Amino acid sequence: MSLKLSETKKYKIQFAEKNEVYMRIGPCTLKKYKFESIPIDGRMYECAGVIYLANGLDLQASFRIKKTNEPLLIEDSIYTKIDDAWYKLGETEFYAKTELEKSDVFPIEWEPDIPLENYGKGPFELGFKG
């Protein structure tokens, strides 16, 4: 399901834009922080970054990372911004909008805009365990 920018504002759904990082501080609360590197400390972070598709295309993305789970990237949290909406990677609407096939997309690599503490900037494979 796509989320239009107007819907994200209306319902206060937060995605990280270029160079942004949000730390989850409650069940439904995120707080924006400025990091030199994203701490890998067991907390959940919503990060802006780039995903690199199997066909060579790269897309602006927002995704969650959390060190207490393996792998580090929470796969079902990847959203890409296309035109005026955010699309969940791999959902039907994403494929319809981009006219891509699953083989064009997966496997992916990902790279946060702000480097990860102790790991650097990436890119990392989808299943990177950190």
C-alpha cells in the first residue's frame, strides 16, 4: 500500500528523508537526532539511505535497523519514495509503479546516509548481520 506525502503528514507517519535518523523512544514515538554515525546499541532507528536493486537501479529509501535482531536491517520496513508517495519494497503497488519484476529487485544491497558505528557506510547485503 502506498502512502502519499499528505497522508504521512495527516497521520504523523514518519519516514526518514535524506541524511535523517530517528530513534524510537516509545511504541509510537520517534525523535530526530544528528549523528556522526548511527549507534548500534540495541535501539531501533529509522534511517534514510539508498537501496541498490539487482538490476543496478538505486532508490532513495527509509528503513529500520535494530541490533538486537538478526539481521540488522528489518526487511519489511523498507520504503522507497517515488514521486509523491512512499511504497513498501516488494509490494504489488511498488511493482506496478516501477514496472519492475521481482528478479529486477532482489537481492538488494542497502546503505544508510549516515554510517553505522563500527561498520561504516556500506553498502551491505540484505541479510547483513552486523
